[in-house]
Amino acid sequence: MVQQLVQGGMAVPGGGLVIGRRRGREFRHDVPVERGRGVAAVAGEFGAELARALRASLLPAGQGVYGLRGPSDLTWYAFATAYAWDRWVGRAATTRNSTSEALTLVTRSMLWDIPGRPGETVLHRALRSWAFVVPGAEAREIPAQDRLVLAWVAKASRPLIDLYDPAVARGVLEALSLKRDGGPAAPDTVSRKRRILVNALYHAIEQGELGSNPLDRIRWRVPKQASAVDPRVVVNPQQAGDLLAALSYVGGFKRARGRRLVGLFAGMYYAGLRPEEAVAVTLADCTLPVSGWGRLVLHRTRPQAGKRWTDSGEMHDDRGLKSRPPGEVRIVPLPPYLVAIWRGSVRMFGTAPDGRLFFTERGAILGYTTLHRAWKDARALALPPELAATPLGKRPYDLRHSALSTWLAAGADPAEVAQRAGNSVEVLLTRYAKCLYDRQSINNQRIENLLSAYDAPSGADQ
């Protein structure tokens, strides 16, 4: 079939093969097909054969494969760097970072084995640090070694159309499913990277570089991921209180490393805040009465992404609410216990220059490393060894899981809980409707008491 296709193709200046239109009709070999199938049908049916033909040298030396846009020798690396640029403007810093991560993995699996290949660590660093960042590597001062690595990558990159080869496409997907150390990546991470690759391929289709999605013919499943939060991580109110109390003892008294964070972690537990929401809370956004419930008007997040990915060059991006249109707000009621903690935090530490309630000694935004380190120390102080060895409250984010589970266990309306948490009701009930620690024992006892009541002799016939 390939030989027939090669022999039946149209000649173009300089040699090669073209598949396209003649007099308003589209041709595949010498068979006319209906308009509307176009390049997509041609590429979808013959892309793999063409790629294999190139590698098997079935085309005469010096010839290439041509499409409607001209020579189709675009390499994956050239396409990926252009795609990263197109996806940069207006995107969240975390999205830019994730895109770079996925493109790096695909690029590493789309390289010919030619002389001069750098070590994997050096190759990964050059791609992650420079290749898929705007402005591009050619416009920046980069280390000489990394510049040489990128020059090698440009020469070693396979053509984009090689993805029509099932073996190549499958190899790319397998690369997305592994961590750098060779172990399996988390299912949600694999799904995210695959989505990025699929979006990139559809972009190539829009640009006329591909006729169809090469992955459509690959039978490859993303590893299954748990839709619900692990119930073992959810703490009950007593344990949450113990953890917050232990946090106040973390670090020296003068620096107050742990005490500065009590209010932030309390906000994650009692108000269900995400970490990027908690670090952005300002006093002006809060109503903190002396008694009773307070209120937080949430409208801003400061997710940590890295200086390379933010427009400002700061570690933290400045965004609106997650998955919400710009300018949208969320009203979060604050229980009296949390109001008292936040009022005490303001009395003790004041606010940052921009009004934030929680900040470092120098007024900077709190980083995730600081939060995780302090939380790890608090767990060691608060939990007995047998519980500290379990996943119970292992990450700060588990406080949010626990908060939503607590509200549902209290019988709160799921629609109201979802609104406070910034989730849909569907996500809430599938991911967060978890039993609190030891809640199952309480419910088991209630069921046992009810059954026991019916087992007792009635005495009616005595």
C-alpha cells in the first residue's frame, strides 16, 4: 500500500509526495472521495504508513512528505516550543508549569538515538528550565551547557507525524505514566498530562500540521484513580483541635513559627479553605464580631507556582477563585471558634503590609514548604505513634477534606456545603462525603442498640 501511495503521489518541486485537492475534489491515491473528509481522513488512514515509509527509506533520498501547507517535516520539538508560546498568555502559572512538564516528557520520548545524547538529568533540566518557557530560550541568557543540550534536542527530535506510528504514540503515553525515578505516576497526574498532550495535538490539527489525532487509534487506558478522598486521612473535631494546639508549640517562642500558622490551618478546617485561598485572606475581606458567626468574602487566591511561571516573577501567582470567572466571589460563614482564633492572630501578629492575616516574619506570602514542615512537626506532637504512622491528617489539605466531611456528618444541606467549599454538589458527594475518624464506630453502636431493642423479650404473653 505504501509503495502504491508513493508511486501514485503528485510530484512537487524538489521531489516528494503531496496529497491534496484537484479541481475542487480531494484524492486518496487515485480514488476521489467526498469533500468534507479532507486532510483529516487522509492523515488518519495513511499517516502511520507514511511515517513507517520514511523510516524504511521507501521514499527516494532527499524527498519528504508534503501536505496542503507544504513540507510536513515539522519536528515535535519545534511544534512543542511554538505550542508552549501559544498557551502562555493569559494562562495561570500552574497551568504553564503543568504544560511544560508534560511537553518535556513527550519531547524526551520523541528523540532519535543519535550521537551526543546528554545525560537524562541534564536533558530534563534544560527542557524544563528553558525550552517551554516564555520568552523562549533564544531570547534569554542561558547556561552554555543547557544551550548545547537544546541544540542537540532540535537536531534529534522526531517529526511530528511520527506520532501516527502506533509504537511511537504508545511509547509517548507510557512515558507520561511514569515518574522520573521510573515508578508509576499518580493516576490524576497521568490524566492531566494526557489531557495536555491531546490539547496540543488538536492545536496541531487546527494549524494544519496534522490531519487527525494520532492517539485516537491507540488502545491505552489511563490508570484508574479513586474518585473519593481516602477516609483514613479525615480527622474528627477532637483530633483537629489537638493538632492546632500542638502547632502553637512548633518552633521557638520568639519566632513563633507555629503560632503564626494556627489561624491559617484553623481556616482550612473550620472554613474549608484551600491553602492558596487561606494565604490570600485579608482583614478587609473579613467580618470578625466579638461574638457569634463571622463572614469571609473570598475573591482572591495566591497559588505557589514558581518565579519562572508567573508574570510578576514572584513565587506566587495572583488569581481569582479556582474554576470561577474573574471577579466572582464566594461567601464563607466563619464559626465563632474560628472568629476568636483570627481575632487573636490579628492582636498578636497584626497584618502584612497588604492586609493579609497570615504571613512570614518578613511579611511575605507563606510557601508550601513552610506549611508542610510545620504541619509535620505538629502531627508528631499531637498524635500517638500508632496514629502518626497512618495517613490520618498527613497533609495540610486533609484539613479541608475533614471540614467538608464534618459539615456533611452534621447534616448540613449538601448544596450549602458545596457553595461554601467552592465545589459542585456532585464533586462534594463523590469526593468528600467521608466518615470522620471513629464515626463508623458511633454509627455501628447506634445500629446495634436498635437491633438489640428488638431482640429483648417483649413480655406481652407473660
